[in-house]
Amino acid sequence: MTDKVLMKGNEALAEAAIMAGCRHYFGYPITPQTEVAAYMAKRMPKIGGTFLQAESEIAAINMVYGVASAGFRVMTSSSSPGIALKSEGLSYLAGADLPALVINVQRGGPGLGGIQPSQSDYFQATKAGGHGDFRMIVLAPASVQEMADLTVKGFDLADKYRMTSMILADGTMGQMMEPVSLNYGEPTKYDKSWAVTGTECARPHNIVNSLFLQPDELEKFNFIRYERYKQIEENETMYEEYMMEDAEICVVAFGISARVAKNAIVQARAEGIKVGMIRPITLWPFPKAPMLKASEKVHTFISVEMSMGQMIEDIELAIRCRRPVKLCNRVGGMIPSPDQVYASIVETAKEGGAQ
Amino acid sequence: MDYKRILLFAGHYGSGKTNIAVNVAMHLQRERGSVTIADLDIVNPYFRTKDSQRDLEAAGIRLICSEYAGTNLDAPALPPDMYAITDDRSRTAVMDIGGDDRGALALGRYAPAIREEGNYEMLLVINGYRPLTRDVASTLEIIHEIETAGGIPFTAIVNNSNLGEETDAETVLASLAYAHEISEATGLPIKMTTVREELYEDLKHKIPDLFPLTLQYKIK
């Protein structure tokens, strides 16, 4: 039989984490990401790893803090309301410059919301992961294969820059099944000489902490951290361009919305409408440069998202409001249909940017 | 192909139980009528028998499922009319059991009456392309867990090995050895091999007891 296997997004992500060297998982069940925990519960005991169902999301993220401090690859996963609970811990991870991978398989909100897919935690992931000045690397998979690939990437980026990577998936990405190949080499090793592993009286103490007694010292660490963020913006931005060569309309969409949009774009191209797509793979850092460049030729942008319009603000900033940006959305657990996106493209083509 | 009065489909989650249960129910409704399909899944709130409600009802099949299936209420509830499965012996019943041992736990409530009547088939749905049931040892583990939780031993195997949209004839043919291995290790016969209907013509003379499947879609 082939090396391909049929996996749910949640399972592929969990297996990829194991292949990336993650041996410590702390979580708490919540639909639609529960299969991540279920998969880890089955696999971790067999490979000498730790699976622990914590008493709460807050406990789980603090266990992540502990393991990350010791220099091991560690992960937690949840869905929207559970990520909100983790936000204090995310800030502490940032304050202590600890690498970790956090998974959000989004569901409808606000509040308890619903269990159907959503992308309405865009702000939470890219702007407000917790209190204080900090960023997380936010990766947005659009297939089960990417759920796995970006998990490996997420661990590497987290270790490389000593910060949290977040996989911002949605319920469909977690639940859908697709054939995948999980072929990754040995996990890349990063310098973790800062980890608290015991000095054996051979080196000075390492201290992992986010409290600073002197404000100027705290300020210095904020400046250093943001220098690192600047490098990430320069070097780690990822996106896919689709039929953009001659595009006059640019759809911007990530995750499941991008897949829906692709179908609509193919349909519109068949009608002779020059439309393409920029699909951000990193939501932070946001692919500003290709959008600014596209704004020279494109007359209108369409943001397709399963929120009331969150990413649309980043598009407007990226293109410095040079062109109109329209919103094509569904919320509450509903997914835009290719017909809806197609209709939005056709309407936009008729208007021709005259707004 | 002969079928007993009660057909139970169980297996690892994501093995294709619900899709097969709906297709077999449709087939039996055409063959003999008076079919009931019951959704016993108390674990997964998605991909439910209820997604095919319109088609099932149009075919005259009675659907018994939680009234919360397909809603935002993620509650492990079963309706009281589930007892009709064992109380009304005049109808054929297809039961879609939830994935793994957690899903099979709900079956335990109905197992004594099913065993007492003794007119059932407990069918193990397998997919050799699912990573946690790729080999005999891991499949045996899941079989043991489901039987312990559900209280009914398996009687036969349904080979539903597939790679989703990438499935072709070769994908299915390459899985036969795996299915035979499971069959030998468990002593369970292979009742059928299921394939997407597009592959049926190509494979019907190459694989015994081949059963064509129409993929079920959620209709809003």
C-alpha cells in the first residue's frame, strides 16, 4: 500500500507534532479539536511521552510553560473559548521568551457560541493573544496536509525565535479527512542553553521569568523582543498567490475560506473575469508586501472570511487604503458557498472599482 | 447477500461507518422494505446519520436519532424510541455505532436484548489507510476495546479501505491483503468490500462481495 494515510486534520496535526519531537501534550477536551487530545492519549504512552488531561485550559497552558522552561518541545490545543482561557499563560510564555506550539481549532462565537467552524478568532490570534506587548507566529492551514506541515514548521519557528507559534485552524480543518504523507526528517535541533535543566554546579543558574523589578530593564526586553519580531516579518512571511499574474480583482482568504474561494475564482475565470487570490499562510506576520504590490494593478480586494470582518483591517492597512476592500462573509458556524463568493466577484467586476 | 434482522456497524472513528450504514439501509429498503436506521453515536457531533435525513425519509426509512444531532448542542443523548430497534421485530434495523470504544459504550444498553433475539450481525468496518488501524495488532486492539464496551462480539468484517478522494481501483486492490490478514487473525469472514460507486464496474469481477457506495452529503 502507498505511504499515504487517510487522516482527520486533528489527527494529522497530532502525529506531525510527535514526528517533530513533541513528547509532551497538555490539553482539555473541547469540540471541534478533541481528536487531538484523543490521538495524543493513544500515542504518547506508547512512545514514552506525556499525555495529560489537565483540570482546565489554564492549568494546561501553565504546564506548557513548565515543560518549555526545561527546553522540551511542548504543545497544547483547544478551541476558541478555551484559547481565551489560555490567554494569560500565552502572555507569560511571551514574557519569558519560551517556545511552544498552541493549536486553536476555531468554533463559532462569541461566548459559548457553537461547535461549527469559524474564523472569528483572527483578532485574538494576531492582535490580542493576551496582555502586554507581544506577538505570536500565526499559521493558517488550508488542507489536512498543511495541518501537519505547518505543525512541524510551527515548532521550528517557535524554537528559532523563542516564542509561541499558533496554528489557527477552524472546525472544518480539524474534522475533514484527506490523504496525507507524513515524511519529515529528524527534528531540527535548536540551541536551548537558556533552559532550566540543572546546573550540575558547572554553569550559572538559568532563570525563566517574566517579572522585572526595574522598568528600564523591562523596557529593554520589550525592545529586544520587537527587534526579533522585525526579523520574523522580514524572513518568515508565507503566502500563496493564485492566478494573480493579470488579476484586476484580488480575493484574500485563508483556511477553508480560501478553498471555497478557489472554486469561485475558477468559475469566474471561465467567465473571463480577471480575478486571483492571495492566501496568507502566516496571519502574523501578515503578507503585507505582496498585497501592496498587487494594489498597483488590482482595482478591488475582496476579503472572504468567516468573521464579521477582522482580516479586512489588515488588508486595508497593507494596501494603505489605496483600493476598496469588500467583505464577503458568513459567521456563526456557517461557511461561505462558492456561489456566494462567485456572486461577490461578479458584482465587483461589474463595478470595476468605481466606488 | 443475506442479511440478519439487525445490522450493527462499528469500528475506529473515521472508518466510514455512517456512510456505509446509510447505503446499506437504502439497499435493504429497496430489497425488503420496513427498514429503520438508528444513530447511536454519542461521541462525534459531526458527520451524522441525520445529515442524510431527507434522503432517508424520501426512501421511506425510519430514522431514530438524538433530536440534538446536527445542532450546536454537543450532548451525548439517545432518544427513548431507540428501544423500537429491539421491541419491534417486524422491521429490519441498521445501527450506526459511534467510533471506538467510547462510541460503542452506548450499545451496551441494548446489547442484552440484541443478543437474546440472536438475529444480528455485528460488522467491523476497517480502513487500512487509517493510521491507527494500519496493521493487525492495532486493529485487534480496537476490536477488543469495542467488544468490551459494546457487549456484542463482531461476526464479520466490512473492508472499507480508502484514501478519500484519491481512492482508485489500485487503492482498493492493494488493501485486500490487509483485510485478509485481519480476517485470519480474528477468524471473522469478510462480509463485503465497499467502494465508491464510480469504481464498482471496474472492480466487481475482481473482488468478491463488492458493495457500491454513494457518498452522503450534508444537506442544509
